[in-house]
Amino acid sequence: MRVLVTGGAGYIGSITTRTLLDAGHEVVVLDTLEKGRREAVDPRATLIVGDVGDGALVGSALDGADAVMHLAGYSEVAESQADPARYFDNNVIRPRAMLAAMAQQGVECLVFSSTAAVYGEPESIPILEDAPTVPVNAYGESKLAFERELDRAAAGWGLRSVRLRYFNVAGAWPDGSLGEAHEPETHIIPRILGSIAAGERSFEVFGDDYPTRDGTCVRDYIHVCDLARAHVRAIELLHAGGPGAVCNLGNGRGFSNLEVVAACGSVTGAPIGVTFGPRRPGDPAVLVASAEKAEELLGWTPLRGDLLGMISDAWEWCQSSVR
């Protein structure tokens, strides 16, 4: 199968690209390199530098393609709250050109990188796919808006899509060759590990007054390699004629920010103190997945669900990336 991966030079995209290639598929990566890294793209893939909003370029990239994995987009909650218009332009308006090019080329299979942020403050835990979608930040709103674009494309020209609603992605390729490299970094595990690598002995946690067991946010963490495997399962399901679906991707267990700090200290052997800052705008208190639907539809279960293992892989990447 020939797959176009948008955002394939990013953290999740590069690891998903490698996983697709290892599974025997052909991959074309489309990435602006605004946030992605050219060196992260597997040399077995074809890299096209450009934007999903460029319909003509997308049409060319789709030549001979069987399916699309749409991973391109902005993904920072606080940034989305500060500039929601930019997020809607990048995550909703520009990808419409990609959908139009797919319709013109007759490419009817798409796996979409969605997010648990579409649920907002959940009414119950763990979160099921049919839970109310009431985002509390512009990032989640933009992802939900594009899911609705997919509904319109399904009704209008027969698009079949699997929307994968991620919870918190962590870890790295186990040998340290691919990992998370955002600038600036906003995700908690690489931020903690970066602080430890820099010799710092204090880390700021955002908020200590949430209605949780220790007052800090609780999140469900999923290894990036497990996430990539789910993408491959989803695209193969669609290519085989399977129906569209919405699936959560998580481990069904939640860890608080303080527990994550302690786990990073345990893995690295360098315990780190905590200071508390204000809450980040748009952060729900608890997000924990039910991933039973992914197991049922995709035959997928996490293989790397241990938090210490995720942190160990991320630490290997952190150390290798600064050498």
C-alpha cells in the first residue's frame, strides 16, 4: 500500500512512518518542516516539503496513493488558547484542500490524528468514544471541527476514516534514534527529562488545586510506538474495505503530574523537586481512556503500557539527542 503521511517529519509522524515502512508499505511524507525535522524522516520514505493547504501539491503527492494518514497540525493547548484563529486555520481550513484533492484523486481512506481534548471535562472515567464532546480549549475545538469535516466528506463523496483520539503520547523509539524534539517543549515528560539533563533540580508543575488525588492533573499515557502500531492497523483496516470508526488510544490508567515527576526521578536516578505555578488555561483535571473499542475493531492492545518503560525510552532519546 502507498500511504501519504502528512506531518511525517514530526514526533509521532516520523515514528509512524518508520512503522509503516517496517510493515512493508510505501510512504510519501508531506511536511512543512515548521515543527518537523528533515533528519527524522526515514530515508526509505519520499519527503515532499509543503503544506496540506496547497491543493495542487497535495494532488501531486497523492499520485498512486491508496490512503492518507493526516498527522499534520498544531497541538499545543496553551498556544491554542492564546491564538485560536491560527489553530482553526491550520487544523481545519487548510486541510479542506487536502480533502478536496483526495476526492479528486479518488483516495477514500484516511486515518486522522485526533485528540482526547475533544471531550473536555469528562462526565465519567474512563472515557468512552460516545462520551459528550465539549472541548474546553481551542485545540480540542479545532480537532473536533475537522472530525465534522470528515463526516461531511463521508456523506458527500464516500470518504472512510478512522479518527484516533490520542491521550498523552510519550516515549521514543527504543534505541534512542527517534523521539520528541519540540521547540519550545511543552509536554511534561520531555520537559522533566530536559531539566534533569541540564542539571536542574527543580521543576515547575502547572496547578496544584485540581480535584484529583494530589491536586495535580491526571493523564493517561500511551507509548508512541503503540500509537504508531494503531495507525498501521487502522490504515490496513480501511484499505481492506473496513468501515470508518472513532477509537480512543490510551492505557486506561491515569498518572498525576507529581507521580510523573517521581517516575522520571526514579528512571534517571536524579530525583527532582517540584514548585507549583498557576494552572494552564484549558487543562482538564482528568483524562483517562477506555481503549476497548480499538482492541475490538483494530485488534490492537498496548504492548508498552508501563510508564517507567516509556520514560526510560524517552530518557535514552534525551541523552542521545544531546550527545
